[in-house]
Amino acid sequence: MDQPPELPPAGAAQYYEECLERLRDLADWFFHGWHSYLEPHVWRDL
């Protein structure tokens, strides 16, 4: 008997969006050598 897929926890969509935003920011820094944050910048916990 097949089980229905588990639904992501509440707030998962926002978490995934914040992770993608973080990855884009890190990619800018890694590939282009710059970022749009003022120093000293502290990454908030996800």
C-alpha cells in the first residue's frame, strides 16, 4: 500500500527561499569577488 508523500513542515517555503537568497549572495562573492553587504556583516541563522 502506497503512503502519501510527507508534507514539508510549516514555514519550509520561507526557509528554502532564504537559503536560495543566501546561495545567490555567496555566489556573487565567490564568482565575482564582491558582495552587497556593509562590513562588518554577520550572517543571521536560518
